[in-house]
Amino acid sequence: MNKKRTREQRLTDVGEHPDPRFTMANERTFLAWLRTSLALIAAGLAVAEFLRSSSELTRLAIALPLLVLGALTAFSSFTQWERKERAMRLDEPLPPSMLPRIIAFAVGAIAVLAALLALLAR
């Protein structure tokens, strides 16, 4: 079957219904990604509002990447859910996701940036 045609089809019209336990596990993972995105957005807003810094640039340098990462996580989570659900319906291997790697490296980089800015502010 043509992969492009498969992506255009409604998810419920593709393949066979997978075991409900797998579908629910995929949904729980999707919801976990949404919780992660909400946490990143909340952290970004908290930094923007409550971080005491002499420089507005310092606050924005920490807050904006958190907000952007939270938005990207939210947008990507549905795509990841759909790709995995489609693969299960077609009895194909689950596609790998770059999302965990991106979030891990981005959060680490933001933490290092925040530490450097804190040290420079002293």
C-alpha cells in the first residue's frame, strides 16, 4: 500500500483494530507528553513572571526557550500518537521518535544557560 495514500486516510479506515490495551497505552503516552508540555509552559511563564533578575534579557533567555519547547512538545505529541497508532493498525514496527532526545537536550541546555546567567548575575 502506498504510504502517502495511507497517511491521507482517516485513522479508523486504516488496517485492523489493534488490541485495546496497546491503543490505551499509546493514548496514555500522548497524555504524558501533553503533561510535559504543560509543565514546560508553566515553567516558562513562572520564569517570565517571578524570576528576580536585574535584566529582562536574562528572564527572557530562560523563559522563551521553555515556552517554545512546551509548544513544540504539544504539537509533536499528537503526530507521534497518530504515527504509532497507524503503525499498530497496520501491524508495522513502531516508528522511532526524536521527541525524547530533543526534550532532554533542550532542557539540559536551558539548565546550563540558566546556571551561567545566575553565575554572571552574582
